[in-house]
Amino acid sequence: MNILSELNCFGTCFKLSSFAPFVALFVVISIALLAASLMLKRPKQRLITFVSAQVAVIVAIAATFYLMNCSYMLTFYLYLAYVVISTVLIFAVLRYYDRIMISRLDAKPAGSVMNWAQEFVDRLTSAKVYYFDSAVPKAFAAGRSIFVSIGLLELLNEDELKAVLAHEAWHIRNNSRTPYLKQLAIMTFSSSSESELEHMADCFAAGIAGREALSSARSKVDKVFI
Amino acid sequence: MVKLDQINISNNGLTKFFSPIEASILRTLWNDGEMTTSELTEKTKIPLTSVAGTLDRLVKAGYTARRMENVNGRVRYVYEPVFSEEEAATEITTKILDSLVDAFGPLARENFSKYSDKK
């Protein structure tokens, strides 16, 4: 049977079955939840909506399985489509997450405030450096961009900033080599082996900017956060 | 206005209307004029941990303004109050009187005139 006759069969079963509205409902719910998980700002809410979206999809697929009296292949196709779409989505979001962050934080290229930063990062990896308006000292990498807050620029001297930038540059250099499950763990904000990754990034940063600069940057930022 | 929805009558001074950290930042800025983040942490004696987030909030709420300065390749914020103490006092008083009139109507107005007569 080809996929067209499968769909035809699905249409017939759909009309006859009392499960039909159920399936449609859960598909709609899962799409809404997935959209919500991308919009929400708090990691905890995102995680909850992301997991609920997955559960809703699984319920929809299970219901489809019960609904198909004549053929079970469509369930398989549906599942396959779900796997392909969600994988593409996860990688696309990880790759283009910096665009979202640039507009959300109203971030600007760091070249205008410290011209050396972009050149320094260019030597390590291909990534853009942005700064954003916040007094809280913070640095992070997303997609192919490094973000630093003005609070961090205030707090650290040039050597310490180099250590922080090298640390974030390592993350970007190794993003493509980070195994899929780790990517997923970062995406869903559960920290599986993040400390191991952080340690490796620190070793790299110490090699580039010197161990002293790294540890003084750490102690300054830790003083703020502990 | 930052926290004007929650007024704690039993608190002292500005902390009736603001959180303790917000109050001490505003007080320092009103007394000494514009200053950098490090000057603020020195004068208020509150660690950067607590001040940084609160400063972001005060700026977002429109109580303080900050500009970025670039001195010898080093970046820093300079903060200044958006309203003077008088302007803030006027706005807070008006809001509270409005809410009293909203709750008690003519009774509130009667008490206002009694209060000013007493003075």
C-alpha cells in the first residue's frame, strides 16, 4: 500500500471512529505547547511545556494506532514525521537561538565598546561578540554568538574578559561536536553532564588567556553569584 | 513606579513604598547625584550581587536612568535618578490620596481638610 491509500484509509477510519476529535485535539494541543515552550522565558516553564508537548504527541500517536482498523502503517509514518520534524526543529533552534537572543536582549555588536574583543574571538572560532544592557555580570554562548552583559565588562579587566571569551568560544567551537543527547539536554535545560563541558571549556580558556586571568575572573563572578 | 501596589505602612521611611535595596539606592542617588556602579556599592554598602539585579529593575521601572561611559577602553555605567525626591513624593502622595478617595469617597475628602486644618 502506498501512502495515499493509507491516507484514504485513515480518512475512512477517521469518519467512523469516535477517537477522531480526540486525535485532532491532542495534535492541536501539542503544537500549541511546543510554540509556548519556545516563547516562554523561564527555564522551568519551558521544560514543563516542552515535556507536555511530547506527551500530547505520544497520546495523539497512540490514539491514531487504536483508530486504524484497516492498517497500522500510518501510525508509523506519523511517528517518523514527528521524529524528523522535532529533530530538525531542535537543531534549527540551537543554531539560530542567537537571533532570538539578539532581539530579546536588544544586543549590539561589541566592536563599538571594545574593539579588541571581536578580533580576539576571530582567532579562536567564527563567532560574533555582542553586549547587552544589564548590570548583572553574565556571559553565555548561543548559536554562533557570544553575549556579555555590560555588568561583566564593568567588573572584569581585559585579561579576565579574554578568559571568559575563550571559555565561551570553546563552547561554540565544540557545539557541532557535542553529541545529540547533550544538545537535547541543553535544549531542555536539564544539566546532564554540563559540569564536564564547563571544565573542558575552562581548560581551553586557561590555555589561551592564562590560568591566573581565568581564576580571578571566576572568583570575581562567583563572588557575585554565591 | 516600582512597588506602589504594595504599601507597607508599618515600614520606615522610603521602605514603605520600595524594597530596602531599592530605597537605599534611590536615597543615595538623591543625596549624591549621579554615580557609577562601584560608587553605588561602596556608598550603600550592599554587595553587587544584590545591587545589580535591583538596578536593572529600577531602570526598567523608569526610576533611574543609566548611560554607558567608555573611559580608556573600559566600559562603565553611570546612574542618575529620573525623578527628583520632590517629584517622587508628589507622585506617591497623589496616588495614595487617589486610592483613599476611591475607597472612602467624601469621607476621605472630609478627613483631608481636617488633617490640613490641624496643621
